[in-house]
Amino acid sequence: MPTETENETEKLRELITPARVVLWDFDGPICRLFAGHSAERVARELVVWLEARGLRGLLTEAERDSLDPHDVLRAVDRRHPGSDLVTELEERLTQEELRATSSAMPTAYADPLIHTWSAVGVRLAVATNNSPRVVRKYLAGRSLISCFAPHIYGRTQDLRRLKPDPHTLNHALRAMGAAPESALMIGDAPTDCEASLHAGVPFLGYARNHRKAKLLRESGAGLVVASLEPLLNLLRR
């Protein structure tokens, strides 16, 4: 009788074998962007910046206490969509993300997995809520940019298009001429899973801890891995 590990390996094989295009979330599956540059601190600094301009009332108490800078950005955009304020706040977040790339921690096995997938002819793209400028800077620094370019799709001024909206996934699929069922999305957040479901793209969850794995499964992820090593081993075989 197959073991649980053998069953999971077979499910993983069935998921990745048909994939001709792999869409990657950035912060999580490829690297920990804020490993040395706290996302919580960035969120607090965005709140302080708003308060210094007399805009404290734009945020609820829960939004002011958020540990995610994207939550702060989304909250302001909901009240002032497309405004100069949102544009300036988004640029401040982008600058913080760019600074974070210098201390970002590569996700274990991500670099060789990316190179291997690219070498066997699978096309790769990034679909992220981070700035595409940040993704390009990080990938270039890791000599990975050629595996993805030009297919890097990230945050724009239209913040309604952030995941869980499937915009970046659909943009990537259209640009690559790929059908949703021929693709695979790798992500570490419920928003990644939800975007995949909306786009009709098979999804593989990556979770570096039990809390993230639980959130992914609750959002509908059928398969969640704690490491990218099994994918690399399958590809190499």
C-alpha cells in the first residue's frame, strides 16, 4: 500500500507533468523579500506617513495595526481610488521593496528549480502583487532574469487588479499564448489560490510553516508542499 509520502509525490507528478507554463508568485515561492527588511515596519511607516499629513482618519484601527503594507495601500485606494495620494503611497512602498531586495532570502531550491524548469522547455512567468521593478531587480541579481523575461507581471497603479483578482495571471497567459489548463501557479497565500481558481489555472501551494499551510488549504488548495525540493527531484528524474 503506498505511503502518504508516495501518494503526495504522485499527486505532485500529476500536477506538474502537464504544465507547459509555470506562473510564480514572487515573495514566498522565489524568495522572502522582507527577510531582513521587516514588512511590519514598512506597514507602520506608511501609516506614520499618512498620519503626518493629517490623514489618520483614512484608516480604521484594524488597518492602522496591519502588519501588511499592501493592506494599508488597498485601504487608502478604496477611499481615494486613482488619486495622487495613492500614487505617492504606492511609490513609497515600491522604494521600500527595492531596498528589501538587498537582504531578501532566496527560497530553498527555488533557483535550481527555476533553472531546471527553464532548461527543459517550460516557460516561466511571475504574477505578483509586488512591483515588477522589484522582481526584475531581484531576478537580475540572482542571474534568473533570462528564465522569466519579459514575462513579469506585478502591481500597477490600478490596485483593484491585485490578487485575488486574476488580472496578472490572465495577463501572463494572454502574453504567452497559453491556455489556463496548460499552466500551473505556485503561490504561498490564499490570494494566490483564489486568483488561480478565478483564472482556471491549477494551483500548487508552498508553505514554509503550518500556519500558512492551514490558510492555503482553507482557501481551496488541494496540494501544499513545505519545500520545493520534491519538485526539483521530480524534474531531474
